[in-house]
Amino acid sequence: MIGISISGLSVRVDAASRVVHTTRATPPKTTAKKTTPAKKAAPVVKVVAGPAFVSPKKGQTLVAGKAFVFTVRPLKGASGYLFSFVQNGAVVWQNLSFEGRLSGTSYSVAPRTTGYGNLAPGPLQVLVRAALGGGKWSAPTSLTVIVSGSTLAKQPAAGKVLYLTTMAASAGKWSGRGWSVVNGVLRNNGTGKAEAVYAPYRPGGVVNYAVEAQIRVDNGQACSNQAFGIFARAIPGTTTSGLYAGTYGFSCSGDVSIKMGKTPAAAASVESTQGFLPGAEWHTYRLEVQGNQVRFLVDDSIVLSTMDNTYLDGGSIGIFDKGVQISVRSFKVIALSAAR
């Protein structure tokens, strides 16, 4: 027997019988190498450069007493701009956190406001970012300026009358739904759910003051949710708005309350008492805000007092009514000393 191998064939020749036997060789098994798929590269998030400042210039000195105005160039696709003010490593003012809103390409910090008073003399870092939609923001742009002089509003002497008027003398300056001046008296017709009327005078940077109004109930319903009162430190029209209110509510036992909240209608009581009934007589209602102290007086007697740190700006003042007919014949604002 003669055996040879040709291209994978095994050939055997029987010499005696001359018979040729062929078989195909079985190829050796090969194990395929497992390939690990290449990891996809993380997508590159492109950060949009922040808006460039137009004014003020880097290192410029801003003199206290005038409004500080910051302007940037518009950024394509921006829906608003976040302005943050940093001193000693802390954010001392920001339009979104403190006012509940973004701004346009220009943002002003005006004298006699809380924001203005928060800016101390010395270096001030201003950061601005653009809101680009979808929760995306541009990179921040930074600018450092110098604040010169005191930004704190000068407070008037305690006891000084800041505003005093009879409704006859200021008839054309009080306006609101359900409110009108008739025969020298400001009246509410009692048809509204909760109607506020803002006084023509705004304390602004004056933070310690008393609001005093002479009010008479003309038609009120006992055991109802009707109410009226005066309010102070109101900052209307923002998500961070709020106020303090001294109120009388027509519950079955008569509730006198100090309230705080977004609006007079949404304010919640922080202090309340019962037993006072206004009747149909004139009464002097007085709400005092002095630092973080809030007091409510009726006819010169303190009815309620509390302490709270939520609303400390001077804000706006006025009168509100919820479903009761009232008359107001005078309105006064008096400066108070700083709280001790």
C-alpha cells in the first residue's frame, strides 16, 4: 500500500489490486475570535459662548446714587438673560432668584431698592448667561467693576409723615376694580372677590414705616369669608412677590389677623385673634413694618405682633377688600426708626 496526500486528499494505492482509495482530509476546527464592538465616543456638548458686555467697561467705577445699568450684546436664540452679582464669593443679587424673572439684554439696578442696597462699596463681579431653551444655558461671561460710595438709602427720621392725604384731595389717584371716590371718600362696592388698590405713594427704599387708614364698614355679612384691610411691603407682579397685611375677617366671632403671602387673597394668617367687631363706626387701622417686626393696631391699641424675615423691602402699600362694602376717608404713611 502506497499513501500520498494531495491538496487535502488522502490517496492510497493497493499495489496488489491496483485499486486507488481516496479520502478527503477533515480540516482542523478553528475558533472564531470574538470581536468587542468599539465603544461609541460620547457626544461632544458644544457650550455656546456667553454674551459680550457692551457696558460698563471692565474695571469701570460706578458711583452710588445713580442707577447701575448693565448691557450685553444679544445672543442668537436667547430667550432671556441671567444677571448675577457677586461680592466676596457670594451672590448678593440676581434677577431670577430675587425677582423671579430673566431680563432682556439690559438690566438696571435702581437706587432705593433692595438689590441696590445689597451692593457694597468695592469690587463687584457681574456674571451673565443666556437662556437658550430646552434647559440649556450659554457659558457665563464675567465683568468686574468697582462700586464707589454707599448704596444704602438714607432713612427718614422716625415720626416723619411721608405721605398724608384725604381721598377728596387725591380722588384721581386711586383706581381699581370696585373702587371709586365718591363725595371725598374712597369706597368699595363689595362685589369683588379680592380687590386691592395701591396707594399713589410708594415707600421704595424706606423699609421701616407705618401705614394708617381710617376705615368704616358700610355693609358686611357676619359668619362669611368677607374681609378687608391694609397691606405693606408689597412687590406685585413677580413670582417672588409678597406682602404683609393687617386684616379684619367677618367670621362668626370676628377675626383680626396679620397675614403674609403673594397677594391679599392668597395671604395666610401668621397671627390672629378674635373678639373685635368694627360695627358701623370709623376706626383707625395701622400696620407697622419695622425690620423683621410686624404689628397691627386698631385705634392706637396693639392687637397683634409677630416677627418674620420674608419681606424686608419697602415695596408698595395700599388697601384691599373681599366682598364687603367699606369707606376710607384718610390714608397716611409714617417713618419708623430702625428695629432694635
